[in-house]
Amino acid sequence: MTEWRRTASPTRTLVATAMGACLVAGCGALPGDPGGSGGTITVMTFAPMDTKATNMPGMPGMAKAYEAWVNSKGGINGHKLRVLTCNEKNTPTGAADCARKAIDEKAVAVVGSYSQHGRAFMAPLEAEGIPFIGGYGVSSEEFQSTLSYPVNGGQPVLLAGAGHQLGKACSQVAIVRPDTLAGDSMPILLNAGLKLNKAPEANDIRAAEDSADYIAQAREALANSTGGKDRGCVTAVLGERTETFFDAFRREDSKHKNPQISSVLGSVSQAVVDRTGGRESPFEGAYVASWYPVSTDALWEPMRKVIAEHAFGNDAVDPDDSGTQTTWIAYTVLSETLKRFKSGEDVTARKVARMLNQGDPVKTGALTPDLSWRYKDMRAVAGFPRMVNGRVNFQVVQSGRLVAQQGGEPSMDMTETLEQAPRAA
């Protein structure tokens, strides 16, 4: 999880503002710019791997598969693609180290990456003019920096979507979330979605995000999700510990109150459902809010083909995984942007950012709405001005598979809901 801060630090804000003005004005060369020289374009993808908390090995794995694929086709717009990967280690130091490596290697962009530590990696990238394309959406800086180009609405969109999804089904909701500053914003965002269906605010249950025992929270959730004779709801957003909570929850639900359970993409995935028993998984029947279409949708076939042909033997690259999917979309944005350069034109970080700032909307094969980060495309979501894609898809775990929820909206834009929500802490 990460801290959703009210504002960026004054130093970072000044740097970001100056950088944005420089990009628009087309000022002189910046350090790290020559990453596209010599016919090769260097980019980086970083994510935490082999840690005791959240791990996203599928993201660098997908990046390397994309590299192999595009280079087998002659590269992008006449340039060979060089993809660097870095273990972010789930620490501020690791995130900063990856950013410095991108700078040292003269990367023209950081693409399809994951880090909770936005302050640690974004400030160095801003200082060198390197755009951050398609982060996973777990740090507030991804929605604040003028050099960040998010492809989804991050956790705010998922939580607001989950609230809308649950508000239709239950009379009372309990949310189990991390006892952190980042977790403090979650009930606010969930309640914004609940409000759409005039449902009461959720009961807020805090939990240690690295705990191995959630029995106490499971009991509290059962006690606080009842709504008279109507069915209650319990949603948990604990990252990789979500399955630990729902395992405890199922064991505690001995009286078969059978509340509707729920979570969001990133805390639940097809791989987690498979690993926890498939049809017998504690997630069976769970509602899930997602940024993207279900993984079985034909829209994902191009990605699946690339994985099959260029990531064989790498089990970390799971086409059902939201990290893998986000990296695929981010590299699609990169590729479409690079194709807009003139033949033989030198590709630099500054030019890539300017192309993203001023160019026409980028298509992602209908996996997202067309994406554009021009000033006129910015949204009035407090704390998240760079949010340009507020779409959420509603899913359910049915017979051990994540499928589209029947009877609900196929997708919904939560931007207006978030614009009207109280400012998240």
C-alpha cells in the first residue's frame, strides 16, 4: 500500500512545474536525453520481486517478452528496443536505486512499473526529464507529477467501483483495510461509491498489513456486516494478505451468515483463486472491481500470443495477472507514441514526454478508453489531477473463474463520483 498524501512536497511541486513548462516550451537538452541514440531506444521496467510483501515479477517479465517480440519484428519505428529491469524491493531505497539506474543508462522512459514509493522514484525521474508511463497506480505521485502518464485510475477508481458494486447488493458493508496512512483513504473512496446507491457508509476495520492472523478482524467483520434481515457485505483490500484474511473469515463464518464478500484487482486475481482452491476457494462468489476486461476477453489475445511465443518457461508472466496486463498496456502506449516520431528522428526523454503531452489520444486495442494526457484531458479529482481513465469493470468469481458480473454494468466511469468525493487523506 502507499500513502495518498494531500499534496506533493513544495520542492517536488516546483520541480514538476518547471519541468512541465520546459516540456511545453521545448527548452534545451536535459541529462539522460540521448537514450534513443545509435538506433536503440532504452527504457526501464521496475517492480518488487522476492520480497515478503507484494511482488510483481510478471511486470518485468512481460517487459522482456515485449522487447523480444518487437525486436523480432524489426523494432519500433526503425529503433531496436532495449528493456532494462530492476528489482524495486518494496523499499524507498530500492525504488530510488531503480530510478538512478534508469538515469545512468539514459532511459527515455520508465514503462509499466510498480512501486508504492512514489516520492522516492518520481523526484529523480522528474529532475532528469524521464517520463513514467503506465505505472500500476499505487502511489499518489503517479497521479500528480507532470511527467507521469497513468493508464488506469489506480486504487481510487477500484474502491469507488467496489462501493457502487456493493451498494446494489447489500444493506451494510464492512471494509477490512491496512492500518496505515494509505489505508485511511480507503473507506472514503469506498463510501463515495456506496453513496451512489444511497447505501450507508461502511464500517471501518483496521488490520496490520503484514499480519499472519486475521481472526479478530474476521469476527469483527462478521459482526459489523449484518444489516437486519438483509444480506451484509465484507470487502477486504489487503494486497497479498487478502487471501489470509478470507481464509480466516471462512473459518469464522460457522453460522453461515453468508455475507457477500468483495475485493479489488491486485488483492484478488485469477492466480490467487487458482492457488486457493479454484471452485473451493474462499473467494468463490466474491465481487471484484477491475480496471480491465476479464482475462478471457478476446481483446487480450495479442498479449497472450506474445507471452506464448516470447515468455515461454517464465511462469511469472501470467496473462491473468493485472500487473502483466498493465505492463502490456503501458508498452502499447510507448510503441504507439514512438511510431509518431519522424523517420530517423532522435528519440529523447524530453521528446517522448512532449509527444505524450501534446499528441492525439493513444489507442490501446480497446483495453482502456483512448488515452490522452493533454491539459484539457485532466480531471478535477482532488489529489489525482493526472487521472485520465476512470473506467472500472465489474467481475465475480464464479466456478473458480473471474468472469464479468451478470446483471450489472459491463463497465462504468467513476470519475464524476471521485470528483464529488471528500478529499482522501
